[in-house]
Amino acid sequence: MKIPPVKGTRDFYPQEMAVRNWIIDGWKKVSLRNGFEEYDGPIFEYLKMFQLKSGDEIVEQLFSLTDRGGRDLALRPEMTPTLARMVNQRINSLPRPVKWFSVPRLFRAERPQKGRLREFFQWNIDIIGEDSVLADAEVIFTTVDYLRQVGLTDRDIKVKISSRKFLAGFLKGLGIPEQKLGALYVLLDKSSKLPADAFEELLIEQIPEKSISDKILKFMTEQSSEQMIDLIGPNECARTALDEINQVFEYLKNMGVSDYCIFDPGIVRGLAYYTGIVFEVHDVVGELRAICGGGRYDNLLKDFGGPAIPATGMGMGDCVLEILLREKWLLEKQLPEARLEYFVACVDESFKDATVGITMALRSRGFAANFSYKSGKLSKQLKQASDSNAKKCIIIGEEFKDKKLVIKDMVTGRQEEVEEDKFFAGLEKS
Amino acid sequence: MKIPPVKGTRDFYPQEMAVRNWIIDGWKKVSLRNGFEEYDGPIFEYLKMFQLKSGDEIVEQLFSLTDRGGRDLALRPEMTPTLARMVNQRINSLPRPVKWFSVPRLFRAERPQKGRLREFFQWNIDIIGEDSVLADAEVIFTTVDYLRQVGLTDRDIKVKISSRKFLAGFLKGLGIPEQKLGALYVLLDKSSKLPADAFEELLIEQIPEKSISDKILKFMTEQSSEQMIDLIGPNECARTALDEINQVFEYLKNMGVSDYCIFDPGIVRGLAYYTGIVFEVHDVVGELRAICGGGRYDNLLKDFGGPAIPATGMGMGDCVLEILLREKWLLEKQLPEARLEYFVACVDESFKDATVGITMALRSRGFAANFSYKSGKLSKQLKQASDSNAKKCIIIGEEFKDKKLVIKDMVTGRQEEVEEDKFFAGLEKS
């Protein structure tokens, strides 16, 4: 009986696993050098935890399950609620700011599409307990630090930055009531993904007054802060938020990443919980979904039963990133080669025990070593050594009766005889 | 609103995450040096995949879920079914033997107990396509290679080895029919976990003839192969299987791990799919559950719709292992220290931009560097540098007006002035 894998999931054969490991190792390395500590939570949480604050969109996408006690659980679709729960649990003992990162496996019960699977990995970095936009800038810097490290230039990608506070100020200035904003954010977040006329139609459904919806359309496409100032007029909230945006750009310039960053008021983010600076990284060609997104969420810890503590963060999935890295030919040439330090071969079956013994002695000393189950011809074993990318091949033959090994350098092809004792003594030193 | 974590799951704060990473990194390192390649599959599969061949015990412990299309899925409780599915999918293109490892997160919907949680990590190594017991011995060697590397000696743990083929041969020799064996394995597997009289009672329920159940009880507790030969008599199947067991011990001696290994016919393994050598690693004191277990499963790939291909493997969870490592004081002293290469401090707020800029320049060059959001007093920043275990502290003060940095070695306390350009040029070289 043959059973297929579930649609929207991935099998990681060694080749795909090498890519996943390389991406995740890079995330971890860049997080650590930027001063973030690693954490993780459970794969599933109480369903109501995700219903609490993540907007309607994400709740529709949950994989839910029931345990034996009848409790409603769900596979995590994002990491931030777990982060809020964990920080709240130890709010009095954790030194602040909390600078944490995680690489959770996440789940969305939606129809699989290009760059969007039901099961994926997401790099999360968060800074909790710091209200200065310096923290927002540091999150953006860390994001660029990774993307630049893997070879993406400012001609490949752009960080598009705006502010939820700025947008909220502008929308309230137009007379749109607070309780309408959540649904409007979800729609505005889709503006670049929808055809222009389809988007306009949906906007008019929510905002029937044409003079107001026109202003919103104009706002979403303005690119300079000068034109923005005209558009927002004497709106105090929006002006304060614009100052903050400018401050972030000052920091990013000082951090050496301003070439990657542009102001884009069309950046909204769908989730309800953002409160300040928001950003997304997009490929310049604009063919792919956002590579990552993030922003400030100052109310979330409070909404999860904790004190009011400012927070800002970023999440980057592995799917779109991998597509982009492949398109730019940045993946395969950077993958580390699987390497074997020694392959141990024997000239015939009578030396099999010695072959096995020496292989295991090498492994015990920390060296990657392998041998062939089928002794067969030496040439066949040497081919296996070469196929497995071994640096050196140890050949066990007649010389072994005098306790000597033949060591063949697989790069130069040179061979030498070494006494077994001396060989192992030499290993310890290196 | 405060929501708790789900019972039987774990929150990995940075301290717990460091332990998890250290354990998993060790598993990966030892796997690679023993010639295994890493793979992984999805967290969930079709429910029927786990029902197919894993014995009743594991199916009761599944977390099941239904997707939007009404398909019955389950979180993976073990890795072997996914492995069988993946290997079968590419059976014609994969070079054999397949030597693969994985570190899946697994799930069991049971009551949490000491060393047994609802969500855990499990190291899996498998060799597929090799029927020689040399492969079984190699799996056991790799297991010991890891346990020895983390400091567990043959006075702490023992690998208890037997054979399902041996047990099956013996039981059939007593006249027990094939179809009764599955349920009997599940019971015999529990013999060491149940009080002697409770176990006997359950055994008599399955095997009412006292002469037969007595022989089974004797078999389960015999330790020498000489006594075994008496007990099994002229049973061909059992004798062949005993020869295999002896061959495994020969290999293990040659591999240098025989001090860790003993023959124990009481080792049964609960899962139905084992067909040959089986083993478990136990703490010598005998206080904990098995640290790991494994064995040969030559029919599994065929049962999953593939060809008949021999296979053998091992699975080790992280929970019992961690308990044992803590008991033996092997954990904390081996954890790598979190390290920061540079902490960048400033004498006052006027140097804040320079502080941020230099921190980011260091990070961009691959160095772990941090700074303080609140400039405050230098002494406070130096304390933060020391708390974060920084090797060096860069102090930005008046000297910076002449483009000079003060570098303080946090170990020796020595300070020196270096020109900024020279400092960064020197970094590139190292």
C-alpha cells in the first residue's frame, strides 16, 4: 500500500535538507552576531491564543486539533503569540531589552501556492522592552545583514518602510472611525497583490465616499515625504509618525544599509497588532511575494495579559527566500560541500575486520570516515571514496601485516605508507 | 487574558534552548562522521500511514487533525513510516545503501510522565539496503559513539542486545501461532516495566498453559548464550538467530565498543515491525526508561508499497537523555558559552551615532557585537559588556574626534588606543 505525502508539505531529501540547513544556519549566525538569543516554543498552543489577536485572516488558516481531554489546540501559524506568552510568563525576571530570535516551523491550512506552503520555516527576531525607533532600525539592519550576507544586493531587493501609526493617523484624519481600521488594513495590505480596479472596487465597498477613497488611493502610492506632508496637512498624529519614519532612515544611513531602504506608504501589513514602524522586503523585479515583513507591536504583550511593554520584530519565511536565491544563482555555489575526511578501503575480504576497526577508530576520534559494506574490487571502493568526496583514502592491504597503512591523497593522487601507530598519534595532534 | 502553554509541551527559553541545541548538534556531528546524511519529512502525514504498521500502541497515542478537504491527518509519532515512504518514492534513483539520519520533532497524545512528553525530539539513524548484521553493529556503534562522546561511560549505560528473530523462533518452537505474536511482543516488551506478579498474570492471560509461560519467563531473564542453547533446544530458527547475535558481538568488539554491550533476551521492542537484531540502551542504575532503542525491520518498506529491502535503525529521544546527563553532571560543564566578540560603549550620548555605526560595521564583517540602547554611565555599559561575556569592549570617547578607538580587553583589563581605520583593516586579516 503506497501512501503519498500531504499536499503543501515538503520531503527534505539530503539535497533539499542541505539547502534548508544552509538557510537556517545563516539565520542563526546573523542573529547571534546581532546580539539575539535563541528560543522556541511548542508546535501547538491553545486555539484561543491564536484567535485572540492575530486578525481574522490568520485564524481561517489554522490547523486545529483536539487532544484526549477535549481541549481545542492549533498548530502555530506564527510565532509572535507564543513569544508574547513566554515573555509575559517571566516578565519580572527577564533582563530587558529581551532580544530573542527563533526559527520555528509554522503551519497554514491554505491552498498551496508558489512561495506559500502549508508547512514552512520562519526566521523571527524580536526586541522587547525598547520603545526607541533605534530598535526598529536594528531589526531592519539585522534583516539586511542576513540578506546582504547571502549575496542579495540593493539592486535585487528593497526594504520598503512605512508606519502603521502614520497610516492610522492619516485615516483617522479623514474621519474613518477606529473600529473600521482593522478590516481596512487587511484590504490595504492587499493593494499591490490585487489588480488596480479590483482593489478600488473593494475599497469603495468599505469607503463609499469617493473624495475619501481617492485620498487613500493617492496616499498608498506616494513615494516622497514632501508630497506626504501636503497630503496629510495639519494632522498631528500623522506628522509625529512621519518624524519617526525620518528618524529610522537616519539610523539606517548610520548603520550603512540605507541603499537597501525606501519609504513606501503602501506598506500596511495585514495583521491587526502592529502599532508603529512597519516594513517588508521585496524583490526589485516585483515578481514574488514579500521576502519578509515586520514592525512594531507595542500593545501585544498587554493584550496577552502582561504589562504594557513596547516591542518590534521581523519574520522571514524560507520559501520565497529560496525561490529568489535560486533565481539569482546564489544558492548552489554557496552550499557547503558534504565532506568525508577518510574513506577506508581494503584490497580483499581478509582485511575487512581491520577496515571496519580503523574506520570506527577514526570516527571515535571525531573524524568523518566511511567504508564499503561490500569489499569487492579496490577500484570500486576507490570510486566510492571519490563519489563520497573523501579527502583521503586509507588502503588496507599486505602492508597491514607489518602494521602499516597506505594513505592516498584523493586530490593529488599521491600515496604514502605510514605505520598505524604513528598515523593515529599524528591525528591526535591535529 | 493570560493563556497557559499546553501540558506536556516545553517552552525553550534561551537557557533550555542552549541545552537542546547542544544535544541536537552532537547528534548531527556524530551522524555525519559515521557517514549518515540528513533528511526530514513533514510534521504531519495521512493518519492511515501510521495505522498501517506501527502496532496498536502507537495509534492510540496519535494527535489527529482534519484539513479543509476533510482528509484525516496525524502529527508524526515516529519517523520510520515517513522514512519508508520517502525511500520508496525514490527507490530506483537512490544509491544504496541509504545511510540517513534525522532529528524530527515528534508527538504523542499521552499523559506526560518523567522522560516522556507529548512533544519531543528524536535522533534517528537508519541503514537501508544492507542485510549484513555489520549494518546492525554499525548502528549500535554510532549510538555508542555519541553517548561516549558526551561523557557516558560503560559504568553509566549498557546497550542491551537481542533479536526479534531469535524470540520469534523460540516462541514458535513452543507452538505459539504467528498471529498471537504481535500482542505478545507488546506484553513482553513491558516485562521490565511491570511488577513481576502483574506481568505474570498478564502473560497467563495470553498463554494459559503454565509449562509454556514458565519457559517464556525463563527465556526473558537468561543472560548467557550457553543457557540459551539449552533452553531453545534443537530449534533451527532460534539457533540461526543466535549465531547472528554472536556475530554482532564480534563486530562490536572489533569496533571497540564491546564494553558497552551485553546480550539480554528480555529486550523485545513493542513495535510490530522489527524482524532481526533489536537493542535498547539503559542506564546501569535502571531508574530511567530506555535512553534509546532500535533494530532491524526488513519488511517495512515492502509493507509501505515498495520492494523488499532490508533495513536497520535506531531512535533516541531527548527527554530521558537530558535527565541522565543532568544526573551525571555532564550537561552544564559541556554547554558552549554564549560569547560576544565586541561590546561597543560610549562615554556620553554625543557619541551614540558612532557607537551604533561601529557596532553595525563589526556585525557586517561577521563579528558578534552589541551596544546599549541607553547610553547612561560608562561603568553601567561596561557591566553590560561583562554580563554579556564580551571578549573586548570598544570605548568611544574624546579620542574618537581623532578617529581613534579605545579597545579594552575584558579578560586582562588592558586598554589600548587604535586608529579606527587600522582597527578595521586588522579585522579583515584575522
